[in-house]
Amino acid sequence: MRKTIYFIFICVFFLKFFNAKAQESKIKFGAYLDTYYNFDFSKPLNNQRLYVTQYDKHNEFNLSHAWVSAAYEEDKIRASLALQVGTYPANNYGAEPEKLYQMVYEAYAGYQITKNGWLDVGIFGGHFGYESALSLDRDLYSPALATEYTPYYQSGLRYTHDLSDNTQLRAVVLNGWQNIGETNNKKSVGLAVDHTFNGAIKVSYGNYYGNESADDNMDLMRFHNNVILEAKPIENLKIAGILDYTTQKNSITDESIGTTFITLIGKYTFTEKWSVAGRYENVNDKDDMLINGITGQFVMNVFSLSVNYYPSENAALKIEAKTYRGPDNNFAGEEGVGSGLLVLGGGIAIRIQ
């Protein structure tokens, strides 16, 4: 807690000191803050919710994510640096070999090598996926399990090319699935493309291929596919369907395992300030590959409903109800073990830019 307080004071000083100069320079400073409270009716042990990396504390007011950033862009060069604290980096970056890495939300430098193409090197967000790591930019407050178990961040090389006003291509060479420091001597690759039809329908495809083994004597070749279909059938309604399918093959046993996430999202905007969003998730990880269930497999249906209030473009108050239901007793708490649970929670997110 003391480190978090120090960080917030540094953020305030940082923004106040540089605010005047930022108006005249090509450096843009920003900040983000996301605070939350959740009540998990299974009453998890030690107030630690299972299977999530965001909003993982039960019955506890806490800081999920806070960062300060500086971005620079001029002619054909650009750079971005953002430093973070909160339960989000503590959970997602905890396995990094260097503790300093946990503070880095984003750090890359880029060069415009063609008229419509940028090459960035460093640490940046995942190159595929529907939901953002930031609750302010999501339709609902909490992320789907598919978002939690695919990369929030990556480290390596990223090439972004606008093929047209409606089509963008991204190609990456990475250290791994979701890691900054390298875990083996082999690099991973990925590709993603987005295309929008008439502004009403958007189709996206992304993939990842790499070796996830830290053992030089064994390969764990992971291949992930992400498909997104987003549509706006009427002006105030947005719907999206997302499929994530991951396979992994063990070079020693020659065994292949897989995980499937099916996610459906709908959001209706009543006014500029009010919206409601719902989400259904079907998760099938019978092979215990990405989600380590208590029973050795994780099969789950998840329903979420989020009521969102936006007092301004860069601020949101979101309240959410979420229920998990599955065939196995994968949840444990003060009430014993069970096959499902109910979570009520919400929070406030603010971005300064």
C-alpha cells in the first residue's frame, strides 16, 4: 500500500510539473486510474478470487490499475512509456524475472518505414483480441475469461500497416505468449488483420504461434486463433461474437491439447452518458491447459450484466453482476466448494490525456 501511495503522489507531481510544457511540446503526458470493489458470494479464502487477474479481491476496496504515460511523435519517429501499479500488474506481471518489469505498462520506440507502415520495438499491448486491458474502453466493467487468458501485453517487434481506410494489418515477432523477459531461445510470431464493411460490420482475425516450454529438451508448440465479428444492426446497438481456440503440442509425448472460448457481447447506448451491456461466455478447458481448475478441468458458462455511466468522455462508473456455472466444483471459499458463484461489483475509471 505504501508503494501505491508514493506512486500516486509521483503521478500528481509528474502531471502538474509537465502540464504547461506539454501544451507547447510534441510530448503528450497522460494518466489512468481504475479503482474497484467486488463482493464474491462464495467468500473466497483470504479474500482472493479465483481464475481472474483483474478485480481479484473480495470484499475489499482496492486499486486495480494506475499509470502515468509520456508519448512522443514527430515526423517518422514515435515513442511511448507508461509506468503502472495496482493489482492488475501484480497479477499479470508477477512471473517476470525482473521485478522492475512489473512497473512497465508500455515502452516502445517506433519508426515509420513506409507511408502507411510503422515498425515498433519494445513492450506493447496484445496484437489481437476484442476487449481492452482498460475497463474504460470495454463494453462491460470486467474482462471476459478469454481476455484474461490471452495476452494483455507482449514484448518484441510489431509492424502495423494500414492497407486502406478500412483495413489494417499487424505482424509481430515476440519473446513469448505474455512475457517481457525471454523464457527460451526461440521466438514466437503472430499476425492480425481487421476489415470494416461500410462502417457497420467489422471482421478481425489474429493468430499466435510459438514455443511455450522453458525446458530446452522439450517443445510446447502453441497455436492460437482469434476470430471477431462485430456489427451495429441499429444506431445504438452493438453486438460482437468472439471465438478463441488454442492448441498445444508436446514434442515428447506427441500429445495435443486445446482450449476454446466462445464470447458473445451486446451493448445498447441509451444516451451519451448511459449504456447497458451483457456478455455470455462458454469456456472449455478440459485439458487444464490455460485455466488450472481445482478439479483438473475448467468447463464454465459465465453471464455478465454491466450498467455504465459516463460523466465525461474520459471517465466511467460501471456496476456489474456476474454469475459462473459449471459441471464441476471449481470454486472454493468459506461456504465450501461449489460449481458456481455470483459476484457483484464495480468501480470508477478515469483517464487524463
